[in-house]
Amino acid sequence: MKKMKEILEVNVDDRGCGGVFSLVRSVILNKPEGYHMDIACIMPFSEEKHVKELNDAGCQIYFIGIEGQHHVSMKDLEKNLYALLERHHYEYVHVHSDTAYRMAAFGRAAKRAGVPHIIFHSHATDVDGNYRRVKKILHLRYRGQLKKLGTRFVACSRLAAQWMYPEIPEDQVTIVNNGVDLKRFRFDPEVRKEERNRLGLSDALVVGTVGRFSYQKNQEYMIDILSLLVKRRPDAKLLIVGSHDGTDDIWNMVREKTAAAGLDDRVIFYGTSPHVERLMQAMDVLILPSRFEGLPVVGVEAQAAGLPCIFSDRITRETKLTDNAEFIGIGPEDAGKWAEEICRMAELPRMDTYERLKEERFDLSDTIEAFLNLYV
């Protein structure tokens, strides 16, 4: 009988239903027989339905933070992960992170516990949240330790690899594409019509974005763009899809900026949705003026939906998968360029990009295959 591969995915939770959670969840729900995958999270899951779904797939979720504490030291997280690894013996520990100091702590715990395969997976190109300056200093200090701790190094893009593993040769880093379910996002004119009618946007120019409210996603800059766009297109509306869980300061700032600009009736703060693919059908152009990204899943999803996309020039060019994707700066002087480009792109015909992205191996099935190839 073939031995079951025991795998622990570390630093994964459903807060904001971000790209890493969506990726790991998809792998767990679609993995073949012979793989047992659990999760170690440092923040408790926010949705019981996600816990149940993963449990039903045979995945146990272990909380390695401290109950009731939002800020937990890396020393405590390392200790708690080590204790978990002593109780449950995994062959593979797969650490997901945007910072090296967090990877190093989890890597030390895994190495001390005798885990034979320690996989580091880089998902970003800068740091987000509070205390960014301190986080960046710690990241730069600890990333030299990773090559001594890890047995395999993975990233979602070449830029994310450079951010995390500057001392590791490029050919020793595995790139795993942030693939999506291309059939789910495939352009459907009937769904587009239904969603635009449901949202009351049938005659509007709908500019959309998807992402948790954060410094990284730069939602406040979208209000600058919209202020200029409505002068060109009075029918323009901005549809913002995403959670503000844990980022009320940024959420409040964007709401206040919207009100001050007199744009309350132009912005739809939609919140989270389990049906982002339907909302993307309703959009005319997707914008992502992020301050940094690894390789944004939402950018792949939008292009899978045939949406013209405008990305900030801080985002890796690896994100461009179709002809209808452009990059623009995010300085104060650039907001007008975004407005101008939105007007141009809104006139482009919507494309069926399924075959194009399938050839580029951005289908979820390709990503799952690449993920499972890490566990050999």
C-alpha cells in the first residue's frame, strides 16, 4: 500500500479570503488520494463554513497563535509550531509568507522537529500592515538564514523570488503560478447582463477592483482616479469588492475621502463575495493600483474573465497575460493617466481568453499539479 504523504501548510487563514487561502483551499479540495494536508494558522479562521469545508475534505486546522491576542511574538509562534510538529509528524512543512523573519522562525521549528522537507513559499514583494519599517528591517536581516533552513524554495513570480531569496540562484527557485478556475471566470454575456441589472449598473461605466482594504492595495488612490474619471465619463461608477476586517483605519479613511470628494453616489463598497466571478462579468475595466504584489490572483481572475486591466507599475510584468493589460505609475501626477486609459479600455470588445490562459498554464489544474510536484 502506497504511503500517505503528510503535509502541513503553515501561516494560512481565511481572513479576507486572500489569494494564499484561496490557493491552498483549492489544492486541498482537489488533491488526489495519497495526500493528507493540514493547516497551521496564526490567526483563527473567521468563517465556520470554511473550517467545515476543509474538515470535510480531511484537513485539520491547528491554531498556533495565542487565544485572544492579535499580536503574538515570533518566539511564541515558533514554540507553538514546534509543539504541534512534535505531536503530529509531518513529512512536509510548507511555509507561506511575505517576510523572511516569519519564514525563518517556522523553518527553525520544523528543522528542530526533524521535518525532512521544509518548503518556503514567497507570495509578495514588500511588507503590508502596521510597523512596515520594522518588518522590512527584520525581513532583510533574516532572509540570509532561509537557505540554511529550507529544502525547497518557491515563489509566485520572479519578483517575489528576488524579494525573498536574493542569495539563491534563480534556477533553484520553483515558480508556481497563481492559477484560477478558468471555466468559472470565463466571460459570459448573459451573466454580465444579469449582474449589471442586479446592481443597477446596466448603463454605467463600471470600474472594478477586488482586494482587502490595506496599505498594499492602495484603495485611496482609486478615489483620486475616480475624481478625474467622472469629469470625462459622468456615468462612471467604482465597484470595490473586499473586506476591511482588521483594517478599519484604512476603510474609514477611504470612506471619508470619498465623501469629501462628493463621490458617495459613485462608489459601491460591496464587501466580500463568494461570487467574485459574477461581479467581474459586470465590470468594464479592472484597476489594481497596488503599492506592491507578488503576482495578484485577482489580476489572473480578471484576465480570465476577459476584462481589460490596468495595473500599477509596481506590479511584476509577469501579471500581463493578455493584450488588454497595461501598467501605469501611482504618483499624484499619474491619476489622470489612469482616467484616460480607463476611458480607452472601456471601449475595447470583451474577449474570451480561456485558451490563451490555458496555454500559459494558469488554470487551477496546472497550479494543483505544480503544488503536488513540490511534495516529492
